Amino acid sequence: MTSQRNISEFVLLGLSYDQSIQIFCFVIFLLCYVALLAGNLLILISIRCSSLFHQPMYYFLIHLSLIDICYTSTVTPKLIGDLLVERKTISYDNCMLQVFTMHFFGGIEIFILTAMAFDRYAAICKPLHYVIIMNRTRCNLLVLAAWAGGAIHAFPLFSTAIGLPFCGPNEIDHYFCDIFPLLKVACTDTYITGVLVIAFSGMVALVTFIVLSFSYGIILFTLRNLSTEGRRKALSTCWSHITVVILFFGPVIFIYLRPPTTFPEDKIFALFYTIIAPMFNPLIYTLRNSEMKKAVRKVWCPSVFSKEACN
């Protein structure tokens, strides 16, 4: 690899050149990251310490929260630190590691969301067989498959990035290392490589999004056969899932399913799936879910919960 590159680091251009805007972004993203960690850890601990852990939907939610923490931590701490310095650099090795971890955890998140959609389909469309379909062994296999799918998704993109020759320009017009910005500074014709990235990464996101949309369409169609109370309870969880899917997949599809090029707006859209969506996931799943709110109160405010139960 040494013969294919004569650079040891990349310069990240970041979100803005304006110092006052950078200070403002530092405060905002620091608060977002703290809220993200606190919210997802709250879900992790609350579910793990309650009976909800034995329910498939919340078992998957634990893994989603864990992946959200890992996923955003590959980018956000570096972004926050860079907002305080004038020259934002990242070593070649750390850049390649960031490419791998971003797509690895991002791929796992895609497949965890798919597993959660399958769980809701089984619960609403096959209620009599739900316990058999979503037994703990199958849940473990789905989670294992999600991790394997993330690795299968990340390794080709990592291999593509690490095989690129870099011989001069090392300024990346982004706040983290990603495959398209790297293709832009590589000193070779990368058009075919870009098309392959779209075919592999963009199509994975698009096909998964179509499958999820189709499955939720079937679920919503089936809800008309339920009672008013059953419909209300099912909708509260389904709309949470649908909101998370749109927040995550919308920007991802915009960036990865188009001609291999970069736009200034990419950095704004990337904020949605690297920071904003993982931050809002705990709020979306907690505020619209009575069981989750009850578990949080029971774990963190046991005395208050006991008084409410007695009343």
C-alpha cells in the first residue's frame, strides 16, 4: 500500500470555515451527543433491568440502541473535537478505520431495523403463531445475521477505499472519511469504482427500504381487522418504527443512490443518519410507547412507581 500513496494524513474541511458558526455547532453537537448517549443508555439499562428484555421487540431495541451508540461514536467525537481546531486532520489509518466502522455499524443498523419490522409483521399479522415464530433462538439468529450482514456490507467498501491510490490532494470536503469524498481525491479514474459502490451500498439501502415499506404496508392493512384498542397499541409502535426508518434511510438513499459525486449538501444530509436519527431514536421509542415509559419509571423511580401501582 505504501507504493500506492505518498500521503500519511487527510485534511477534513469540516462543516464551515466561519469560526463563530463552528463554536455554535460545537455547543449544539456536544449537547446532541450527550443526549444521544444518555437516551440510548437509558433504553439499554431500562430494558435490560425489566421484564421487557424477554419480549422480542425490546430485545431488538436494545441492540438498536447499542449500535446507535457505536455508530455515531465513530464520527461525532472527532467532529466535536475538530470544531475547536483550525486545521482538522485525520491519519490515513484512522480514515480507513472510519470508513470500515461507519459502514459496518450502519449495515448492522439496517438489518436490525429489518428484524424489528419482521417482528412487528409476525406480531400483528400472525398473532397466534407469534411466540413460536419469534422465539429467543430465532431472535439471536436474526441479531447474529445483522452483524454478519454489516461485515459483508463493510468489507467490500473498506477494500475499495484501502486500494485507492493517493498521490497529491489530501483535502476531503466532509467532516468524516467516506467512500465518495475519498474517490474524489484519489489520483485515478474512479468512475467504475463509484458505480460499483452505488450498486453495492446504495442498492442495499434502497432494496431494504422497499422491503420495509412493503412490510409496513401489509401491517397497516392488517390493522383494520383489529379492535380499536388493539389498533391504537399496534399503531403506536409501528409509527415509531416508520419514523426511525424514514429518518435513517431517506438521507442514506439520497447520498449513496446517485452518480458518484459529492455536493456541499451531503454534509447536512449526513448529519441526519450520523447524529440526528440516533439521537431521536430513544425519544421516538420512549414517548410513544406506554410499556417503555412504565419500564423507565420502574427502573429509575421505583418508589414513585410503587406509589402509582398502589393507587
